[in-house]
Amino acid sequence: MQSASDWIGLKPAFVPPGSGRLDQTRWLEQRAEALLSAECVEGCIPAGYTYFGQFIVHDVSFHRPAIGGGKNRRSVCFDLDSVYGDGPHGSPHLYDDDDRYRLRIGHAQWNPRPEATPRVEWDLPRVGAMVIQSARLRRELMSSERYRELAKPLERTVGRLRHLPAMDGPWVRLVGGEILRCGSDSVVILRTSALIGDPRNDENVLVGQMHLAFLQLHNRLMQEARESAQNESDAEAFEWARSQVRLRFQHAILHDYLLEICSKEVVDRVVERAVTVLKGEAGGGSLGSLIREPRIPDEFALAGFRFGHAMVRTTYDLNARVRGIPILAPGAMVHPQEDLRGGKQLPPDWSVDWRRFFQVSDVDPPPQMAHGIAPCVDSRLGMIHDGGAPSLPARTLLAGFEKGLPSGQTLAKAIKAPVRGGEELPLWEYVLREAPERRCPLGARKHGDATGPALGPVGNTIVAETIVGILASDPSGIFRTVEYPEWRYEARRDYGILQLLEEAGVLELEPPMELPRGGRSSPGESGVAPLPPRPVPLEQGEHGAGQ
């Protein structure tokens, strides 16, 4: 086993070239511009991992405001407080008005096309406003069946509708406005706000649909819990369902996401060291420190895990009907169907077909691939500005400078990894530049098969040790259940992101894939698979089962 290393809080901090702060800032902005102007190409990782990764980091880190500053408003464990908030009593707005133990879910936009096939499309729950252009039409609609037919699904979606006065001006210029024709007049839905535990999960449609899958998964498991004789009350059923969603989330992170991004050898080694720390062994380097004192290192939040920025594609196909939609269109005022930015009710037919984002089987067409992890960021991300601040890549480099992060070379030396030659680089840029080029032979879609790891040694260490450290520090997480001490987790890769999406009811897998602890039997009337038992705490030094 490789000896433990300390990589958190290394000194000296990286100092950009320049005679003063202004020169140093300009140098960092020029590095960011170089990343934005580079030519990005597809890599070997399916595009869905980009947005599962975004969902992951939103669950453990939320700093506002300022560049890299502010207090973390998230608990430092993968407990899905970004979904559940403070629970039904502490965050009642996240829960259904008629059932406070079910999470609130919304509907996509009403489809105005007469030839459209009627079907329900789900969206994040939202609060917004409906504007009717004509005062005459407004009076008629508010007393007619036609209005009730239009307003009912909208009211279910946004919760509360404000009927605003008629407005003059070109409707297409309304920020986030969606025009629905009703005779010769128009009904306009203004930009909406999602009623979810983390507003950042409405930044784009793809992470929003991932968040929606967790809402649906909870509601399905809540139904299963109520039907089970194990639970005496709705409150107990809720706690059980929430614990099961959290365990599934952690399974998907460890057995799927982490193995797609990091070297399997590194993950094996980090997991083995984590188990020794949990059994009471002293030391453990930065990993041991993270397990004993859970936190989000700046090296992870502002550099190591921001490899995901390089993975963002220019356009995405959502399903067979909606294809080639830009992640971001130029301008602040665009039609809702021009790009994938969030803050809007899901347009008709925009439900995500996850088969286009993850490899479901060898016989399915290959999914869209994310851009490869490389010193390149899609130029569209250069349009993301925050109150006049520099572009997203520039803000990342400036945040690392403000926090005093070391250079990539300094961290590589500390972990005894090969050091890239050339000039000293900011840690984030170093992580992108050290990532190996990956080739994707046809059919080589299993984790790491014929492709190698996605990250280099520095990125592997930061990402694997931080994520495994967070998982191992959770007293009710998967490392503390009776099945995991002295485990061999490669034998537990029977549950991942695909199985989570299937249980949520947003993806069909044929044949059904195995679920944790014993596989899948015939589901009951609810269509929800059998669930693993409640976690059993692990006492230090106890070996447990599942060896």
C-alpha cells in the first residue's frame, strides 16, 4: 500500500507572474482566455457524468457570495440536503401540499400543438407568473372552461400564479418568456423559480432533470415504505425512504461515478486506507484528516473537481425529437427553447432520454460523449458572468489565487507523483493539463477498459481522497453499514447511476439490472424494487459481514 500523503494546505501558494496585483490578475485572465480559445474534442466519458458530477458537488458545497468566499451552507456529507432541505417541517415548501412526506414535483409546459400526443411530462416544481396580453381575453378566459383547462396544469406546476396587467412591447423580448397562442392573443409564462433545496440545480435543464429524478425516486420509495409493515407511521416511513435514497446515491457515487473519473488502482488504494482509518488506525494523511474532520478542501472545490468545466459540450440532444440544443445561447434575453439554461418551465417534449447520456447496453447506440478532460473549456462557458465579473474559467483561476492554492507542481511533489515540466501552473490548469489523452475503441465502454483513467495523478488524488473521505466520515453512510468492513467493493458494482434512474422511473433497463443486496425480484404493484435493510452502525475494530 502506498504511504499516506498530506496535500491539503500546502505552501508556498502559487503566485502568478507580474509586478503587482493588476498584472497578476491579467495573467490569470489570459490563461483563462487561452483555455476558452482551445479546440475541445469529445472524450470517452458519457455526457451524463458531467451533470451527475455537478449534482454531487452541489450536495456538499454551497459558498455565497464573492469569489471562492463565504461560509459553506451545505452539510459535508452526501446526505442530499440539496434535495430534502431541513425536512418536511423545516422546509415545507419542498413538499407536496397534500402530502407533506412526498417531495413536490411539477409539470412541463402545456403543449399547444393540436397534433401533439397528450402525455404528462414532469418538471421541477416552480413558482412563476402568467401574463395575458389582452384585457378582454383575460376577462373571458378567467370565466371560461378554456382558461381552466390552460391554468389547471400551470397551477399544479408553479403553485401560485400571479395574473399581471396587460403589458406593451415585443413579447419575445421578455426574459425567459414562453409564448402560448390562444386564438389571436397570447399567454406568456415569465421566467420561473424552482422550489428545490438548492437553486443551482436549476442552472441548466440537465442538472435540473437529474434533480427531478431524485424527487421521483424518493416518492416511489415513500410509497413502498408506506406499504411495508415495517413502518408504524408516515414519519418513520419518510425517514426510511430518505435513508434509502441517500444510500443509493452513495452507491452510485462510489461504484459508478468515481470509477469513471479516477484510476481504479487509486480508488482501490484510497478505499483500503479509509477502512483502516475507520478501524482506529492513526495517521492516514489528508484522507485520515478528512474522515476525522469532514470538510471540503479548497484544493477540491476550486481546482481538483472543476475538471467538470472541461467536460461541458457545446450542444446536446435531449431525446429523439429535441436535438442540437446549445448549453448556452448568446445574450441574456433569449427564447426558452433556444438553449438549456434553467429558470424556466420545461418546454414541451424536452424530457431527457437518459439513454442518450449514459451507456445502457452494448446493443444500444452509443451515448453523447462529454468533452475530454483537457486544457480546453467550451467557449460558451466564457459567456457565464456573475454581476460583471470575469468569465467562469477566469473566476476559477482567480478564486484559487485568492485562497492561496499551491501550484500543480508543488502538490505533485507532495504526493510523490511525476511532475510535469515547464512553467509553474495554477492547480486547476495543472489538473487539466496532466489528464492523459484517452482513446475510445468501439465497445470499450466499461470503466477504464482500454481507455485508462480520465484524470492524472494530482487530479486522481484530490478527487478520490476527498470523495471517499466524505463517504467514510458519514456515520450513517455506506462505509458504516454492516456489509462494508473489509469489503471488496469491485464485487458491489451492481448498483450505479443507471439503476438509480431506473428506480426513479425515468429510465427502463431490459433486462432489469441487479440492485444492492440480493438483486431484483418481481416488483409489487408500486413498481418499486425490493430495498436493502437499514444501515447497521460499525463499531471501531469490528469486521462485520460481507468479507
